[in-house]
Amino acid sequence: MSSAFSSISSSDVVPKKKYEVFLSFRGEDTRRNFTSHLYDALSRKKIKIFIDNNELQKGDEISAALIKAIEESHASIVIFSENYASSKWCLNELKKILECKKYMEQIVIPVFYNIDPSNVRKQTGSYKQAFAKHKRDLKHNNDKLKKWKDSLTEAANLVDFIKAIVEDVLRKLNPRYPYDIKGLVGIEKNYEQIESMMEIGSNDVKIIGIWGMGGIGKTTIARTLFGKLYSQFEVLCFHYVMDESNKYGVNGLHNKLLSSLLEEEKIHPDASYIESSFSVRRIAHKKVLIVLDGMETLEKIEDLIQIIDGVGPGSRVIITTRDKHILSQFSNCEIYEFNELNKHDSLQLFSLFAFGEKQPKIGYEDLSESVIAYCRGNPLALKVLGKNLRSRGKIVWEDELKKLEKIPNGEINNMLKLSYDNLDIFQKDIFLDIACLLRGDNKMAVIHLLEACEFFAESGIEVLLDKALIQIKSNWLSLAKLQIDGLDMHDLLQEMGWEIVNQESKEPGKRSRLWRAEEISDILKENKGTEVVEGIIFDSTDVGDIYLKSDSFRRMTNLRYLNIYNESDGSTGNVYFPDGLEWISDKLRYLRWKRYCLESLPSTFCAEMLVELCMAQSKLKKLWDGVQNLVNLRTLWLESSKDLIEIPDLSRATNLAIVLLSECESLRQLHPSIFSLPQLQYLDLREFSMTSEEMTKLSLCDTSIHELTSSIWHNTKLTVLDLAGCNKLTIVGNKLTDDHGLGSVTELDLSGCTEINASSLWSILDGIQSLKRLKLNECVNLECLPENMGKHSLLEWLELDDCRKLVSLTELPPSLLDFKAVNCTYLDTYTTQRSFFDNMTPNFLENEGDIDFFFFLPGAQVPLDIDLQTIEASITILPITKSVLRGFIFCILFSEGFTINRHVLYCIIFECGKEVDRRRISLNYLGTLISDHVLMCWHGYNIQESGSYDCNLSFQFILQGPNEELWWSTEGIKGCGVFPVRKVYMSSCISKEIGKLKSIAQDSDVSIAIGGEGRSSNNENEYDQEQPSYSHKEEEQPSIRRPPIKHVYVRRRRKGSKDVEMGFEQITSEKMIHLSLHGTAIHELPSSIWRNSKLTFLDLTECNKLNNAGNKLSNDHGLRSVKELDLSECTEINTLKLWSILDGIQSLKGLKLKECCNL
């Protein structure tokens, strides 16, 4: 054996791979049929194949060239045919292939052509005959014969499904050729998310749209997906839509796509619709992967939709575009928005191109940071600038960065400008206005402004959003206390807009929009403006004081936008007109001039076109004389204009919605027209109160008003009234209680109204019928709530935080779901907790739906009714029957001294150690607890399955800081409790007993609620099952056990109903834990409760005829288990009777004797 054919050891150097596949076959059997077809099929898949074209192989030993070819191949396909074994050449090839499999992990795929695999494996049939001949030829060389036979057996055992030969090769080769992701920094997360959306393996046809601004990486991710996933599809197509459309036309692109899918040379460009439809039907069974990169036009899109709708099951289509509207044309297209890179990934990507490694070279860190800030996560910009700056010195870097401040990089700018070039003339104007003048402004305000310019703003902004040229950024407007949608854009897109305007003229005064302070200062000083100028935004902060001539704006006749401001304290950067200002353009739609220095606007100015007039901190005394036709005006902002003494006639400002006049100290009177503005929605004043029939929100927060004036009485649409911080408010006025009261107000904020007490609060609340939310935080003189609080049946939210003098709460409405009284240190916490728990329990029993509630108030312990409690931040309870569970009442005890910084509380529920549910609770408080506090809330947990849990339930309470990236902790939690709330089940066995109670209730004007629980605290679960109902007579009913009654409430329905002496049969439930006989006319406690050893709460309030508690209270069957007893307003109770009651109660922890007047 030659040295070239010596066995490969594991320590040998593995040859560099040159071929994907080596074909081993018996030429005489298969070269001109099966092997040639297989070769063609693999070649069409772009698989590089070695095939020995020498038809006349000579000798027994294979050549060194073939050995090298085998070693340089990733995989070998061995085609076993009838006469394969008769060729010693083939057998030696096979032996070499299997050596490479063993030592070089080469893939070996056997194919059996017209031969039974068992003939190969066992060397029978023609293979037996061949080996008989080999045995004679080789005589005593049995070792070679054995190796050949072993090779045949081993290869035959590798058999796989022949129908998948090509796919199998691709699948196995794919991991050997991982897609080259060198330089693809930060792409992993995007790739994983899009791959998940594609649901590879599903037979559904999926269309994925990748959308984002130019240069953001859409093409790169599409190539990556294609390179990673191609082996799982039958047909592959990747088309650069824009390039191919420009080259072949839209029809050419359509036909080129069909050609690719059908793997044909071409489809005639003039093919008829019928022929095209036939071509589409031919791909209906093909599993295809199509990438359409850079699809930016709707032209002929219906043809592409027809093709895509016709692909076979399991196909995937990826479309990249800058225009989201394109994607909406495809049914069921899932859209992935591609965002910019974060700072870390940006630095890595830039460094790869600038330095050839993933971090900046020493000494270039700050310069690199400047580039990163400039590019703001755009991968193309990072790559372009990285390549341009590579191998350059620091001086060149600094020079290039300075140049970027003047003009953008051409390559980057041209790439971004493609989106702009596809806009119509109005859309281009809108884009340039936002880029140069309006970036960051409120979306609706911009729309109103641009509509006044007749730019078709609604549709135009929608197009810019779809094309990723602008974006929405939500901002919190503290003054109005609401979220607004601001219009924003990428810095590079703004620079592109600037450059488009700069190209209009070399002279700034002949450009449509001006934003550079130095240029604007020069234009105004030298009067270089022209009729071309349409918009100016001038930040004069850094240019010093400027003194202008009276006619500085005379030549700018088409000026429609003027914004002059400075961010200093007013000591510099002011614009002065020593001779006054004689003229500004009547075409102005937007006039914002902070610190305007004159006492009025020019007398010649016509404000008819104005949409916004904003002159904050101005020296204005008045705007103008007479009446202006302000039909377009929507915002009037004169805040902090301390010299302003009058507001003009606004009767023609029929669209005015926002008026801001706060801190106008000299303003002494208002024009009456302001009271009848039909569209006024927001008004901010100092020392004035105003109304509008359309006004829905009124904020007078932090003003010095003493009373609410009569001007707001007639408003029937006002829903939000904010009086927070009005610390002089004491009188509300008599008209609140008449027919014109604020009946429509649903939200009222009186926080920080330090003069408010129970009496003044009564006068406020008495006239508000629809109140749902009430805030009384920091009302430091409020000692109790008014008696009329209970009648507000719609009130759901009540805040009393830091009302330090608050001692008690009167009857609260049952509708109350959210209640906070944090740091109310004098509040009777025991009574308050008891009241909430008593009021909520019957609501749960009587209401089939969830009653979500949240209570947070001072308290040193978890209420006793919640008997499942612990001093830890977690608790585990016994299994519960799912079919009867409605949810849980959570109770969390917070420790004194714990600082709440808008923390979020999570309750995580575990079953068998696995999380099954969680509740997120925002604490919405900022400050330190000055005593222990209790939080109670409801968590609905509706489970449909029957049966019990297989194991215990665990509840973990944990806090998260104000920043979601901060720590999780149990600090501040000193205990918790859980109260399972179960559905009410009543069997026919107790229906008579309950029926009698309800009959008494009906006759005596008394309300009764009865509740049962499905599991006792000692894990007795015999009552867990819902009891069946029976239709036969009572004596025929089978003997069944009844579920225990655990809560009974008997109360008078309304005040003033006559006392009724109740005589009801024994309540025999030994499981009852809660009994309320509130307001009944009983003389003594019924003997039926003596035997109850589980009763923990007994409510006898207002039982004013109770004078005999019964002798048995003091015997062995007394109410030893009672922990809480309420005898308030039991007027017949005296010391002796009280002694007889208390003597038999051993576990008493809470006793109420309020207004027991004979005691």
C-alpha cells in the first residue's frame, strides 16, 4: 500500500476543505443516468462537487489526487449499484471515505441504486459473486478482503431516505458553513426575535416585514436570516427590489421573481395574464424562502401579492422597507420595527471599522464617543465614518468632526435622502418644517399649524411616520398634567433636512427656513431677509443682546413661522427695538416670542392667520387695540407677562382651546368674551376663575383663591377640577348645592388645601353627584370626613395621605375600591380596618364578579379575620379546591421607618414550586412611613378546572425600586396574610334555614347575607364539593352533609325602619366564624350559638333592646373563641350585663362599647 493511502491518525493535520461533496460511484452503472442527474441537482443548489470524470479508471489503487479530493471534502455520497463491489477502485475509495469519516468527521451518505441495501450489508447476490472473484485474485490477502467487506457493511448501515438526498446534504452541510457574521455587531437580539416570528417548522405561510429608517440594518438582517435558514427550503429567492426595478422595470422584477421560483431561465416580459397565472399555480406546492429587500413603491404591487399568495405550505417571505404602508398591503404581514443600536454596540461596530477591533485605540476614546453620539445608533453611518477615519491621525479626526457640524457626510446623506425623494411637494414641506423648526413640538399643535398652511398635515404626517422619517415621542407636560405626543426624528434625518435647505442658496437670507443663531442675527441686523424666508427659530442665548431696526422683518413677506427665545435668566440674549417694531408678516401662523420687549404688537399686524400666539415673560401691556378676527387661534400663552393689564376681545376666537395666563400679576380685569369661548378646554390662571360650556378640565392649582366663584356653576361638562395647593381656599359658595352645581365633576383634587375642614368639605361635596375620584392629601386641618361622604355611591378612589389630624372616618360609600391614608397617625386604625373588612366581605358574597380594591393605611397588625398570616414576607397555605376559589385578599404589613419611593409591590404565587400567577401593585407614595402600615388588596384568581391543588400554595411578596433596573427586596415588609375567598354554595339541606332568615328579612325590612367557605383552617375538606340538588320530596332526599355557614349578616335595610323583634330558628352551623346581628331588635342571644367553638367575630351594634345575653355564656359552652365583640349603641347594656357577657369569652382581643349610654 502506498504512503499516500496510509491510514489517517487523529493527530494528523486536517486538510483545508475544498469541496462540499465527493461523489463515489461505479461509472459503468450510473455515470450517464442517476449520477449525472444527482450531480446536476446538487449543482443547481450551488453545492461544490468533486466527480471523477475519468471513465477508464486503471489499476486497483486510487490515485493520490482522488485521496486528496476525498480528504478535502466535507461529505461523500456513495452510490451503491449492481456492480459497485466488482471494482477494487470503488472499494478502495469506500475504505478511504470511511477512514475520513472516522478520523475527520466527514459526512457519509449512502445511496442504493437498483440494489437492495441488504445485499451490500451482507455481501449477497452480485456482491457475493464479486468478492468470490476478489478472493481468487488476491489469494492469501484476506485482510484486504475483510476491510472491504467491513466498509460495505458500515456504509450500508448509514442508509437514510433517498428521496431527501439533496435536502439532507444541505442540512448537514449548513452547520459546517455558519453564516459569516463578522462585523454584525448587535444583531443577535434582532435575529432571534425575527426568527421567532417566522415560526420555522410551521406549515403556515408567514410574511415578515422588517421596517425602519435607511441604514438601520434591514438588509443586513435579511441577509443573515437568508444565510442561516436557506437549507430548510426547496426554492430560494433574494431580490434587491429597488436596484432590480431600476434595471428591469417593475414588470421585469415580477417576471424575474417568477423565474427564480420556477428555476427557469426567464419568463417572457409580455406574458399574458393567463400565462402568468399558470406560472403562479406551478409554485403552489413549493416551500420557498423569498427575500424582497428595499421595497419602496406600491407600483404593480398586486402582481407581487399574487405570487406571494400562491406559494406552498411552510413558505416564508421577508420584506424590508422604509415604508410601513407597503407592508399593510400584504394580508397577515407581521411587522418588526428595526431600531438603532445601543451605545455599547455602536462603539463596537464603529471600532471594528475604524480600528479593526471592538474597542477604540488608546487616545481615541473621546473622539470615538463623539462619532457615536453623532451617528446615534445608525449602523451605516457608523460603518461609513469608521472606514473614512481608519488609519487617520487625531488632527484629521478632529477636522472631520468639525466638518460634520457644517455639512453631513455625502454617502450617508444620499442614502437617507432616498426616502425624502419619494415624497410629494406638501410632504416635503412638512418634513422640512419639522426638521428645521418644529422638532419636539406636540403632534396635534403641529397638525393645526400645518393645516393652516394648507399642507394636508394629517395625511402628510402619517406618510412621514410610515416612512420612518419622523417618530412619535411621548412627553409628560407637568403644567397640564397629561401625556402629549411630540414629533421627533433621528439626528441624521434632521441633518439631511438642514442640508436640503442649505442647498437652496449660498445666501442664508434666500433660504426658506433659518435656524442657525449667527446667521439669523446677521440677517436681522443687516436686513438681509427676503420673501423666500418662511420660518425662523432663533435661540438668542449665546449671541448677546441684539438691537434691531424697526423694519427688520419688512422684506420677509412670506414669513409664516417665527420663534424667538433664549434660555438665560434674561440678563443677556435679549432682542431690542429702540425705535419700535413697525411690521411683521400677516401670514404668520405661529408667533412665539419669549421676553418680547415691547408693550404691544405692531398696530399694523393682522392676526387672522395665527394658530398659536405665545409671548411668555413678555413686557406686553396689551396685545393690540380693537377686535381681531382670530378664527384660527387655538393657543394663547401669555404666562408670566407681569406687565399685562388687559386681554383683548376674544369673541371671534371661536377655536381657542388653551389659555395660559398664570403669574400675570398686573392683570386686573378680563374681557367678558373669555366667558363664552365655545372650544375652551384648558385654562390656567392666577387670582381668576373662569368657565366655558365646553371646558372639561379646570386647573387652579397653587393659586391664592379664597372661594370658587359663581362663574363655574353653569358648566355641565366639567369633569376634572384641580384645586391642589390652594391653601387659602375656605369658602365654596352657596350655589354648589343648587341645580347648577358641579354635578358632572368626576375627579376632584383638594390636596394641600390646608384650610379645608369637615364643614367646608361638606359644602364642596354636597353639590357633586358624579364624583369618582377624590384626593385630600395633606389637608392638615381635616379631623374627620363629612357625614355626607357615604351618599357618594360612585366614589371609587379616596386619598388621605398625610392628613395628620384625621382621627376617624364616617360611613364610607360601599363603592370605594381604592383607599389610601398613609401617615394618618391619629386615625383609629382598628376601627378603620374593621370597617373595611366588614364592608367588603358581604360585597364579595353578594357580587358574582370581582370587586378589585386597594387599601393602604396605618396599622400594626394583619386583621384577625385573615387567619392565614405570618411575620415573614412569604406564606404557604394548604391546598384549595379550584372550583370554589374566587380569589385572594392579600394583606401586607409594612414597618415604621420604611421609605417608599414609588415602589412596586409584587405578589408571586407558586404552586408546587412553579410560578402560576403574579400581581403588580403600585404603591404611589413618596415618603417615609412614621408608623406601621397595612395594605390590603384583592387578586382575582378564577380557575375553571375542578379538583384540588396537588400541593400547597406559596405567596412571595417582594418590592421593586422606582427604576425597574434597580434591586428587588423584601426590606420594609414585616408580615403578610392571605384570605382565600370562595364561591357561595348552598345545598337543599340548608335552604329552609336560609329561607327563614330571608323571610324574616323581607317582613322586617332587614337585609341578610349568608356565606359559606369550602375548607376549614384545620384542613377538613369534606365540604369542598358542590352539593347536588334534588327534585323529590324532603323525606325522600338522601342523607348528605351540608357545607358550613361561616358568615351571617343581618342588618336593617335603611335608617328609620321600625324595630322588629326577630325570632329565628337555631343557626346550627358549627363552622360559622362571623355573625352580625347589627340593628336587630333581639332581646337575648339565641342559644343556638352556644355550641359554636369557631365563632371569632360577633357584631351586636345598635341592638338597643338587648338586655339578656343568657346564662350559658359563662358555662363551658360559652363563646370562648370570640376575639372581637361589638356592643356599640346597645343602650340597655349596663355593668352587670356586660360582666355576664364577658365572663364567658376567653379569647377576646377587641371590644367596642361606644355610646352604651347606660354603662
